[in-house]
Amino acid sequence: MSEATRNLSAEERDRRVLDLYEQVAEVERRLIPVGLHVFGRAPEAGDCADLLFMVASFDRPELGTRALTDLASEGLGLGPYSDLLDGRSEASLKQRETVDAAVRAAVSTFLARGEGEACKQLQEAARVPPGESGRVFKLLGRIREQLSTNEELDGLACALRGEYVEPGPGADLVQNPSILPTGRNTHAVNPYAVPSHAAYARADAVVRALLERHRSAHGRYPRALALVLWGLDNIKTQGEGVAQALWLLGMAPRRDALGRVTEVEPIPLEKLGRPRIDVVMTVSGIFRDLFGATMMLLDKAVRRAASLDEPPEANYVRANVLAQAEADSCDFDDAALRVFSNAPGSYGTNVNFMVLDSQWEQPEALGDLFVARKCFAYGRGPGGRSLEGREARREMGRALSRVEAAYQNVDSFEIGITDVDHYFEYLGGVSKAVEREANAKPAVYLSDAVSREARVRSLEEMVRLETRAKTLNPKWYEGMLGHGYRGVAEIESHVTNTFGWSATADAVDDWVYTEVARTFVLDEEMLGRLRDLNPHSARSLVGRLLEAEGRGFWEPDAGTVERLREIFNVLEDRIEGVA
Ligand code: BEZ
Ligand code: MG
């Protein structure tokens, strides 16, 4: 026992153990993709159990089904399941495990012996009425059947022949099971339907959690927040990110007689119960192309908020816009620009490419590149004229100079912040730009659109969770290695995307690199597997670790660095055919 823990009270020690236990359970519960999707191939039956458990854990009023976890929790006399999720006591953790175990067992029984047996089991174990559980198992049965009949290759062949391909919605399977069967022509949403009623309702809790999280760590709400909005994510969630922007500003969508969202109206401050937060939005090129009307709506929401006759301490949007107009001797319209994207016809921040190709010397270069690519303003300017992507570098810099927190909603279980380079190019990129403009690092947060709890995590926590649940998890990397050459490339890509979070936000703990080195490079057997399957990616992975050390993101001991250099040279010789 260390000196630090010896002096703790028994109560404090229990609390810390419980906290640790909760973190381990979180890694264990997290749904991770095992292996890559192979186009045209249906998943194995065994891969479905975790997915079906997750599908069964959500209420689906549109289908008339309730979450099995809620039904079991109520049946066992434990009240609503959601109360067990944020329970911080040993008792509530145990109760949640009991409920989860009962539902998981019933899903296994369903997969092995069908609906009737599963209903019976859940009735006996948790007094769930078979009428209720039967509806859920019917849904699970439909999903299982649709997953096993894969029509992707037929769909592709049809499209290539120029024939009709049936349309279907695009989303995460847990969020919307009607995306099945796959292999259809994925369609988007009507931008005027965004945000949906459900997305707007859900965003309230997430924004509350975000602001409270920041307040508990920093003593007050952020005066301004940088928000990243992507197109596909807002399609999948029917505008959850858009709804979060509106809640932050304290604005509600107003629908016309046809149900189209065309206006916004302020939520009264008494009802909001907190200040209106200034929001600087960076929208992707895809969002700009798909959600033109929504960009106008968001711009309108900012201008409405800034025009309200409210005290500065209750309306940070107005306070910041007026301060900016005065300091820069500019007019209200320019000081209120908050919706930024690429120039028309251009996409992406290129921050990812600069990081992947190691093409930067000073850290500021990454933030400067972000602003150079993303400083084109959308909405309406002076006289109500559409801005259509007017370059506004100075205005974006000024808006970012007041930002204290950056945030993005993660829309899917399938793609997380180390799976692709786009999260660090956007959220990391804007964080670096704020660091430059505000002379202070913003706090960076993420939330999961698909989790039951409106849980907001810091970027550092999210990097740790992704590292434990994926990169260092044998279930994940063995699944990848099953794909041979491509699997090694995926592992290397996760390490590089993690490195991207060091480069843009200094958000990676030393142990992450140490454990990556230990698991994939210093373990001879594993190194041999990577080398034989894909020597190029193996070399890049070792090179990235050395770069992390060289740039000061990781401080391993001298012996480790020496060993990594040797291994790098051996891999290089082998690739060049000299060894
Ligand atoms: C988008 O959906 O907007 C998006 C997709 C991939 C990368 C960046 C943005
Ligand atoms: Mg996505």
C-alpha cells in the first residue's frame, strides 16, 4: 500500500475502489467492432449477442417495444434501469449487474433456443411479462434474419448496371434497426426535419451534462464553446449535434404548419436556468453541402440570441458579440459570425495530413492550418444577404479567442476517436486553433450519442477508454489480425490516430505509448506476426512511437528508445531487401 493510500479513511478507500471498478466495468461493457466488415459477408451468429443485447437495451416507442433492461429492472423491484446507471453505490452496481446478467442470459437463450424459451426464462428470472419481452424478441429475430441475408453484392451489381436500388435509411443499427437489410441505396434526411423532436429532447440532457461537467471542473460555465458538426452524424442522429447547438444558445426550433423547422425562438432565461453560451461552430464540407437550410437556421439562432435585451452575465452570446463589435470597430453582423466551414467546393481541414506526414515544426502550424481551411462564414450578413462562404479569417480568430471549451458528439458505436483521423483533424484542430487565438488550451469534451446515459467525457478520458477498449484489447486486435495485412494496417492506424491527439491536444498519457510499445513491438512473438503479415505497417508503427518520443509526447527510458531504433532498422532493412 502506498503512502498516499495508507492515510485514506475507509470510506474514501471504498469510494476509490468503487470508482475503479466502475471504470473497469465501463471498458468491459463497451461495444467494440470485432474485425472489419467484409463487403457482402454476413456476420457470424456468435458476433450478434453483444449487438442484440445493446439493441434490446433501448425503448423504441415507434415499434411499441420497451427496453428489456428496464422491464427486468422493474420486474425485480429495482425501479427504472436508468437510476442504476448513475448509481455510485456498491448496491446499485450489483443491481445493474443482476439486471444485465438476466437480460444477457435471455438473449443467449433466444439465440440458441428461440423466442418462447427466452420469454419464459426472463419471466422466471425477472418477472418480465412475456407479452412485453415477446415484442422485443420478435424485433431481435427480424434483425438476426436480416443480418444473415446479406444483399450488398447484389445491390452493388444492380447499381453498376444502372438498375434501381431500393432506398433505405442510414444510421447506426442500435439507433435505428430499420437500416437493415444493408446493400440498399442509403438516403439522407430532409434538412427541414432537423432537429427531430427526439434529437432535440435528447440533446437537452447531454448539454446539461456537458455544462455541469465544465462547471464542476472550472467553477463556471464556458463563456464560449467550439462545436464540431458533421453531416453524416447529423443524418444518423436526425440532428442531435444541431439540437445541442440550439440548447447551448438557449434557442428552441419552431416548426411551421408543415412541420418544417424554419424558425427559432428563445427559451426564456427563467426556464433555461443558466446563461446562454456563445457557440463557435465548425461544420464539415459534407454538412455544408447537405444542410444549407440548417446552417441558415444556426446563424439565425446566434443572431437572435445576440439581439436579446438581456444582461451580459446571463447572455454570453450578446456580451461577446457586443464586446467584439466595440473592440474591432466592426458592425454587429460581422461580430456575430459563428458558422464556419471550408470555402465552397472544398473539404476537410488537412490537419490530419499534416500530422500523418509529420509535416509540422511549430505546434501553432496545426491550428493555423485549421483556421486557414475553415474560416469561411455561412449564414446571412449585412442587409440579410447570404454569405455563401465569405472568407472571414479575422472574425473566426476573434470568435475563437473567447472559447474555453471544445466539444463533439460521437454518433456511433462503430467509429470512435481513434478509429479514423477525422476526429483529431476537427476537434483536435479546433482545439489547437483556440490555443493559438485564446492563448490557453480549451477543455475538450465528447459524448456518445448512442449510450443510455447522457455521459460526457473529457478528451483525455476518451483516449484512455478507446485505448483500453480497442487498441490494447486482445479481443479487438486479434479480430483485426484475423484480416491479415489490412488488420496490421488498422492497428498502426489506431496508434497514429492516438498520436494525432498528442499532436493537436496533448491528450495522451505516457502509459498509452508504453503499453503500445510493450504489446506490439517489444513482445517478440507479436512483432514477428505483424512483420510477417505487413512489414510496412509494422515499420510505420515503430516509427510513430519513435516520433512520439522525439516530439516529447512520450518519455520512455533510454533502453526502450534504443531497442525501438534497432527494431526499426531491422524492419527497414527487411523491407529494402538487405537483410
Ligand atoms: C461528415 O459527415 O461531415 C464527415 C465525414 C467524414 C469526415 C469528416 C466529416
Ligand atoms: Mg461518422
